[in-house]
Amino acid sequence: MTSNQYDAIIIGGGHNGLVAGAYLARAGKKVVVLERRHIAGGAAVTEEIFPGYKFTEFSYVVSLLRPEIIRDLELPKHGLKILPLPSTVTPMENGDYLGAWDDHDLTRREIYRHSPKDAEAYDEYARVMARAAKAIKPIINLIPPDPSSLSVKDLMGLLKVGQFAANLSEKELYAIAKLATQSSADLLEEWFEFDPLKGTKAASGIIGTFLGPRSPGTAYVLLHHYMGEIDGAFRAWGFAKNGSGGVSGSILSAAKALGVEVRLNASVKQVIVKNGRAVGVALENGDELTSKVVMSAADPKRTFLQFVEQKHFPDEFVTALQNFRTRGSSGKVNIALSELPNFTALPFKGKGHDSALHRGAVSISPSIDYIERAYDDAKYGQISKRPYLDMIFPSMIDPDMAPPGQHVMSCFVQYAPYDLEGGWNDTRRDELGEAVVSTIEQYAPNIRKAIVGMQVISPKDIEAIAGITGGNIFHGELLLHQIFFLRPTPQWADFRTPLKGYYFGASGAHPGGGVMGAAGMLAAKEILKDGM
């Protein structure tokens, strides 16, 4: 008979919850991870949506997963294999294209083909961004101190931040200050003139954010995506074998090997509080589990406004969480294909199995103005008529994702507003799917006849399926007032909460969203520091 007494209960079996569980179990603790769905992984899962066609339903590329987690949990031994995405191609409306390849010289020559001035600026821009990303990278593993506190712990944390800042050059400090406050459009227009180059780079600043490329703060989001690394290669992106579910699956396997119990279909109703301390959870099925500590890997609003009665938190804390911005802006369209879409910019002959374009990403981002117009639609509660799309073809990288000779296509869509005028329903999902297909059709005329099946996921669906409030893929926007010691609220960014014994380690905590795992790892380490 399974015991319901644990050292630690983790709410949420997404990648952060699994990472936290694994680190606690590695320290000898008895841990259970509770997942409300039939599958672990949260928003990083792979499922067979149409017979034989497997999709990474939500998140789909890998870059931000922390190398120390991969090492500490020995994830390659548990099946993690990351396959490189060697290129990004931006088809242009005139039939030409802009290519960025994994060969620096090829990329520079490609930019030179369109703009000698931009080719000259490209190397210096890349150096400035790489320096800025590497400079702030140590902050990922810092516990955000409370600058208003005089406690020894927070003063030591501020000293670390000060030491970090003191080690930066004058140029790095200025670059980071600008990146934290600038729009991605203003940043890129300082460097480049070629519209598709500016549009494609600006897109990294609006992913998962209800802002346009001309909105202040989007340059930081761009930098956040610039911090990725694969096998020591900085700014590298890849696709996990078996999709994002392959990442979660490897962490799940590592956690189980360390002794973590994972319960599926185990939806949490409430955190049990006794004498001002979290002492366990009550499940929707009536079961009760007790523990020394409880950690939530759910989004901030579920963590603090749903699982715990608000009387256990200060009023200002509750108000801050109610105001935490979690509006989803991204949709996902997963398409099963009988054949590859043939892009007129880089056409293939035959079946296209050797097409370089299809082994990387395809970005529909012809200009900053194009993306800003897509945002204009969303601002007023409408689906973007001509959305920004980031597409990959997982079956070209991992043939096991589709039946032989067939393909799957993953389309990240911006913008699909959570607060859609009139609300989301099947008709509006069809409208989103049609906007995506008609946009692709401008560049790959055969796309429509190649479609075998199509799954359209709105932010409302992300909320309903993955359990993320507002359908925000980062659990909360990465804006200046929602990062570092302000994430999720001032004074409570160190993974602890006003309720004793209750911890928070999800994407809504520092250092933010993406399949990174850092929040789960750091929260587990703070739990252990507290002597659990």
C-alpha cells in the first residue's frame, strides 16, 4: 500500500516540477510529484494527435535547458538527445529569401547578398549580443535578493549582484541597460537596414509576449532567447529526439531512478494549512497527502490564488498576484502532411528529403512593420490576419515523428490573443488555422493540398490542457517589472512564499519561461538550504 506521507510534495509534473523532484530525491528526500494530466511534462509533451503523426503540442525547440541540469541528472543516460536545427530561412514576398546557417561565413555572405552594410554590422552586433547574454547569464543561477531587506541573506545576495556588475565592462553595462528597456525594433534599427533581417531578429523579442516589436522591453525578451546553449555552443537551437516530450521524458526517467514517485491524473484541489504552515495537499479525488514542505510548479495564479485560501497571504501579496500579467498571445498549429510544403524561394525537386530549408526553421517575418501590424490586430482582440510564424518540420530531423514518407509541421503563431473578441470557439479556431494556412500558401502554394490533419491550439486551449492561466507560455510576461527580484512579486522572488513550508519553482519564478528547468533546480536547492 502506497504511503501518503512524504518529505516533499511537488504540485505539477511539468519539467520544472520534475527537475525539483529529482534534485530533492538526489539529496535523499522522499518526494512525490502530482500531475493533473494523464502524461507528465506540462507544456513540454509529445503526443500522437493523428494516427502515426506525433507532435510536440506546445513547446517545440530546445536551447534554454540548463547544462548543469543535464549533467547533474545525467539526462543523456536517460534518453536525452538534442538534434541541431542548422538554419533559419525567411522567405520574402518577392520570391527571394534570407538564410541564416550554422556556418558563420555562409550567413555573412548571405546577408552581404542583400546588404553589404548589414554584413559589415552583423559580426559586431553578434559580439555585442553574445557578450550581453554571457554577462547576464550568471544571474540565472542567482537567488534574487530583496533590495528592501536588511537581512544577512539579502545583503549577501545584493553583494553578489554588485560583484557581478563590477565585473562588467562599461560597454556591457550600457548594452544591458539599453536591452532591458529598449524595444527590439529600436535596437535592430540601430544596426541594420534590410527589412527581413530586422523582422526575423525582432521576432525573438515578441515570442510569448503581448507586445509588438516597437514596444519597450521587447529587447530583453530577445536577449532572453539569446542565452540558449547546446553542448557549449552559445545561441544554438535544436529539436529533441521524440520532441519536447523527449526532454520531459528524460527528466522523468532520471527522477524515477532517484526514487521520485510520480502520480498522474492527480489533480490538486487545495494545499492543507495547519498552524500557519503548509503540511500537505488535498486531491480532487478526496485523497490527502502530508509532507514537510509543498512546492508548486504551477503558474503563479494557480499557485497562490487557487491552491491556497487567500486568508493565508498578506493582502498586498494577493493584490500583486492578481495584477501579475499572464495574458497569452501565442497559438500553435500542428499539421500532419502527406508531402512537404514546397517554398518558391528555395524549391526542391522530387520529395524534398534533402531540402536544407526543411531541416531548419522557416520564419514568416518579412519586416518589423509586418509583425507590428499583426500585433495591431491582437491589441483590439482579433486574430492576426497575417501572423508571424515560426515553423519547423520535426519529421525531417527525427523521422520517427511521422509515418514513412509523411511529415509533421509545427507552427508557432503570434498573435492569437487570449482575450479574443467574442471568445474562442471552434469557428474562431478554424479562423486561426485558416490565417496560418493562407499565410504559408503565399510562400508554399502546395501547402493546402498536402494537409492530412490539423490541430489548432489557442491560448484558451493552452490554459485548459496544460493548466497555464491565461495560456501564457512563460507563466507570465518577461517584462522589466516582472523579472529578477520582482518575479513573481517584490520580496518573494527567492522561491519562498509568505506561507511557511510552501515554495514556488515554476516558469513564473526567476529566471523565467522556456524549457529551462532553472526555477525547479533553484527552488529545490533553497528548500534544502532551509533544512527540510
